[in-house]
Amino acid sequence: MRDAGREGFDRRLIPPMVLGAILNPINSSMIAVALIPIGQSLGEPPSRTAWLVSALYLATAVGQPVAGRLVDALGPRRVFLAATVLVGVGGGLGMVAQSLVVLVVSRVLLGLGTCAGYPAAMFLIRSEARRTGVDNPTIVLTLLTFSSQTIAVIGPALGGLLIGIGGWRATLTVNLPLAVAAFTLGALRFPRGGSVPDGGVSLDLPGISLFSGALLCLLVPVMDPGSGRALLVLPGLLLAALFVRRESATARPFIDVRVLSGNGPLVATYLRQWLNNIVSYSFIYAYTQWLEEGRGVSASQAGTLLMPMFITSLLVTAATGRRKAVRRKLSIGSAAQLVAALLLLRLDATSPIWLLVVVGVVVGIPQGLNSLANQTALYYQADPARIGASAGLLRTFMYLGAIVASAANATAFRTGATTAGLHELAWLVVGVAVGFVLLVRTDRSLRAMEDAPAA
């Protein structure tokens, strides 16, 4: 072990951290251009294939706090290794799936498998700060964000290329080499340690069950409206109330609602992450499907048209990543997000390519600013002893945003990815973007954080 303060961040940790960070975005970005081909192959409409998105994010919404708790208790190494195995299994199952149900199961496994990368990285960043005596996470956080966004840049184009070569199943093959590489590097470079605590690790299985049941009951009527399904809203609300009651009373909750109620700035960060990702994932999935069906481009062309979005986010991240500037980043990002939402209302089947490129560029600005700013805010707002769990919960709110976007997508595209459906969804996105702007403008803690000297 190196002497604290004598050397900087252990760079040997960076490759497995980066691999862990890209597992989710590569599965998120490639599926965006694969949804229409999958639906055509399996005879399923967009309202049904939307479950491929929701299934992954339901799994990650539950899995992120669990992974964070396990990382805090056991250390990052063993949790990360187990998760990479799930990624390989999920990818392999998806490659041979013959029905939407099996494909949904594979996406659940992929969602669970991609949960460990982020809390493991946050844990290692914090432990390296203790070891070296230098508490400046901005560069490493920027690197992780930059690598994820790089994958998001090439993901849609790569997905379109793979679909053209080998069909939509080819988009799942990338999980196998990535899982092997992540497992190998994690085993070789992540520090050992984190023995199982006396009495084991408490995972609050009742809390997990109540949370999962509430999400499913509230989501099914929106994703798959039909006779009697609306009645699930009532048990969903009941399960949600029971969840809050239990988590407020238990000593080791799945989600510590008591901590949330006592830390207003952290709650605001979670809410911003939720709203930001409703908008972000509405563009990634609904906009992509509309390009293929409503605008009539191919999967590979849709992937190419998404590249301005991701390239802009890369450039913005590279230009601003080294500066903390949380409030300024969120102010600019929230304004650009609202403009992008309004632009959706201008699109139709005859929209020129230049307008589609402009939409991608404008959307890329908040993509490059908001998530990184929220991650930086969380690093300074969270209890250092619970950084893994807090980071996992930030991702839970991110995926809850993706779930809302997916549900809205299924509702707007009930009969296909039409321009009318896109405009219906756009009004929701505009409302959410306005809420994000107001949340940034009214959060005084952001100004205090920006004025404070860097650690």
C-alpha cells in the first residue's frame, strides 16, 4: 500500500472503474436504436417494447441502493466481480431470446449487473482521498462521466451498424467481452478487504419488496393500460406508504428516508437528478423511435443523428469538468434543457436534417452539464461514511427518471412512434424542464457550495 499523501490517485484503479461506468450506457444507448427492429422481429408495438427499457431501470432502481449498501459493508471488489458475472449472463440470455418475456428477463439481469460500477467507483474515490490526503474528486468524476458519454456517442451508431450486420441480437454480444474484461481487471486491481460483518449484511428484504411492488403497481397501468389495470394504482400507493413507514422505523433501511428528511440540499440533488433524466431519457428513447418510424430513417441513420447530442455533451464535459461551478452548470443546463424540450414541438415528418442536428446539439448541452454537477454536489453533501449508499441512491433517482420517461413513451406511442405522439410527450417534457429550472433557481445551497473554496 502506498503511503498516504505521497502519491496521487492510484491510476491502476481507473481502467476497471471506467469499464464499470460504461456497462450501463452501452446497454442504454444501443437499445435505443434496436427497439423498432426488436418490435418488428417479435411482432410487438412500441408500447410493449418499452418494457425492455423499464425492466432494466426497474432492476437498477432497486439494485443501486443494494449495491451501494453491499459496497459500504463488503468493499467494492467482491460486489463488482459478482455484478460483472450477471452482465455476462444477461447478455448471453438476450442473444438467444425468442420472446419479449425472455428478453425482458435478460434486461433485468443486465440492470442488476450494471449497478455496482458507480457505488464502487465513489467508494474508491473516497478511500483514495483518505489514503492520499487529497480530497479533490472532480478530475476522476469527470473521467468517469467522459468515458460514459464517449460510449453513449458511439453506442447508437455502433448499435445501428451491428443491427445492419447481424440483426438486433448482435447488440447484446458486446456484453460478453466487456464483462470478461471488467471481471479480470477488477480481480487484479481492486483492493481486497471488506470482510463480512458479524451477523452478515442486512439488506432489508421487506423494504426492497415493498419498494419493488409499489413501482410495479404504479408502472403497469401506465405502461400497459387495459381493463382493470388502473386498479393497481391503489395497492401501489398503499405499498408506497407502507414502505415509507417501515423505512422510517427500521434500524437498517433499504432507503433511509430519515436521512433524506434531514438533508434538504441532498434531497434537492436527488430531485434534480430525477427530473433531469425524465427529459434526458425521453430524448434518447422516444426521440430515437420517432426518427425511425415518424421521420422514416433507418436504425443506422437514427444512430448517426444521435451523435450530435452525445458529441456536444462530450465537448461540454471536457470544457467544464475540471471546475466545480455546480450552480452555474445547472443554471445553463436547465435553460438548454427547456429550449430542447420546446424544439420537440417543432418537429414533424418533413423536418429537415439541419433541424434534427440542432435538436441534438441543444440536448447535448444539459447532457454534459447536469449529471456531472449533480454528482459533484452529492460528493460534498453526502455523509462520507455512507458515500456508497448515497451514490447508489443518486443512480436510483436517475433510473426512476428513466422509468417515468419509458412509461410516458409507452403512453404517447400507443399506436406507433408518430409525430402526434411525439408532441404529446413533448408537453410532458416541457413541464418537467420548467420544474427543473425552478428547482435550480430556488436552491440556495447551490450558491453556498459554489462560493465555498475547493477542498
